Amino acid sequence: MWTFWLQLMLISASVQQVTSSGAGRHSLQAFATYISGPSQLPKFSTVLMLDDLQVAYYDSTLGRLVSSNRDRTPLDLGDKMTEIIKRGHLVMRQRLEDSKQYFNQTEGLHVLQTMTGCEIQDGQPTFIMSRDGFDGQDINVRMHNMTHFSCTTGDGWASLWDAARWQILENLYRHLYLPTCEALLKQLLEQKKKLLTRRVPPRLRVFSRQGKGGALLTCLATDFYPRHINLTLLRDGRQVEEDQLSAGPVLPNANGLYQVRKTLVLTEQELQQKHNYTCTAAHLSLDNRLQVSWRAESYHSRRAHMVSPFVLVALILLLLLLLVLAKCGKPHRDSVETESETQRL
């Protein structure tokens, strides 16, 4: 169900500023969810994203737009934005009912998810789009750029619309939705200029843990902004090929910063060869590359250090056992000696 939502979040996160808050490529996206059926979640909720920053949140339980306010500056979107979101609430409720009827799934829990938003390049609008998903499946994608309007309907209910209805929708995208989104995007860029143009350098670590038949060596960069970073792993000064590495995507931290890691599997034979591994990171916040090195000797010394406490505990237990046996055997020897003395008497 949530695969569609994650895809939309990745689309938003891929759009970043290039030079400053007024230049480069920027986007404003709203991620909305409407739920019908039994659920503890709000019936309707919307997250407003400026590039990769969450700036506001709305759900039908609160009935108002709440600023994320990460930089502690007031967020003034006016009443118009709240009215747009409330209208979206009504539209999505109707679209969900249309989808349930169209797919003949009227019972149980169902979810309609929508991403809608626009993008500007160097201050000029480039496109506005909207994408719908019903129970995790794409059903309709609509986009208007500066030359034409297009729609991919898939198996959605919009495939039943006639030409007149599509013409009305195209006019709305061209003359209302795009200008409104563009104006709001520029307003937010000005309000969030300081947050968008910040440069936070990464913290770099390289560490290992014991694995089957060897070790796993991980290069981790964390707590950096913006999200674009070049993370590499070197073996004796030469870059390790990417197909040898296990690398995940750049992920957000809870503090609004990012992290990414790359992992290399080392066999026992490679560990014995005592290569020197270096994790390096290049980022907009850095004048020079960061680098942290690791050698196989450190892995073996740490592994020996991990084993030594167990050996120490075993020695202590053995010593205690010997003391107990010695103590228990002493009264027996005393009684034997006393009996021998009595017999001699």
C-alpha cells in the first residue's frame, strides 16, 4: 500500500537547489492521503514539501495547516493555501469513491494517494503535475509544461472522461494551478532562504563487524546537508569498484540532515593481506575531501579484544570452582586426620 507513497517522496527528494534559493531548480510538492474504512489514521492528511524540506502538515483531525518550523521562522501561507487544501480534501473524497466504484471494491479499507506540485528552473516555471494512486497502484498522471498538457490514465476512472472535460482540466492547470503553485513556491523560497542555503559538513566513520567467513567493512557519512554527496572507498589508494559494494540510497535523519553508507565484504584471505582501506567524502560544505582510514590489524586486534573478556570470565569461574573444591575438601581431610589420631590413642 505504501510503495506508491515512498516513490512520491523519492521524487520530491531528488529535486535540490543548485546555487542559491533564487536560482537553480526547486519544487513545491503536496503529498495527500485519503482513507476510507476502519483506520486509526486521519481520514485526510497532506504534507507540504519545499524541495526536500517539510514545511507544513495538515490533517482532517486538526482542521488547520501546521508549520514544521524547523528554522523557527514564522510560516505565513495565508488563508488561500488552507482553502486549497480543504478543497483538495473534498476532491479526493470524491475520487476515492469513484475509484472504489470503478474497480468494484466498495468494502474494507481503501487508500487514495496524490502527489501534486510544480517546479521552477532559475525562477521560471517548467511544469506542474499531479499523480494519483489507488491502493498502491498508479491510476492517473496529469502534467502541464510550458508547451502542452498530457495525461496518462492507465486503468483509472479518468479514462472515461470526454474531450470537453479534459479541456476544462487543461485550462485549470494552465491558468490557475501553475500560477498559484509558482507564486507560493517563490514565497516559500524567500521565507526559507537561510534553511535552503545552509551547508552542514558530514561526519565520517569507517568501521567493521565480524561476518561469515570474514568481515563487513562499512563507510558511513551522516548529518550532512544538502543531500548530494560523493562517497568512495579506496583499497591501498585505488577506488573499490561500485559493483563490489553494497550501497543504499541517501536517507533522511530525524534532524533534517542526511546519511548514506557503503559496505564491502572482506574475506579472511583479504584480511590477512592487511590492505589499507580509506573512506572519502566530497560535499558542498567541504573545501577538501574528508577521509578516514582502516587497516586489517585493527580488525584482528578488536576481535581479540572482544574474545578476551570471555576468556577472562572463564578463568575467573575456573578459579572460583577450584577454591570451592579446595574448601569443601579441607573438612574431609581434617576429619580423616582426627579419626587417625583417635585410633592411635
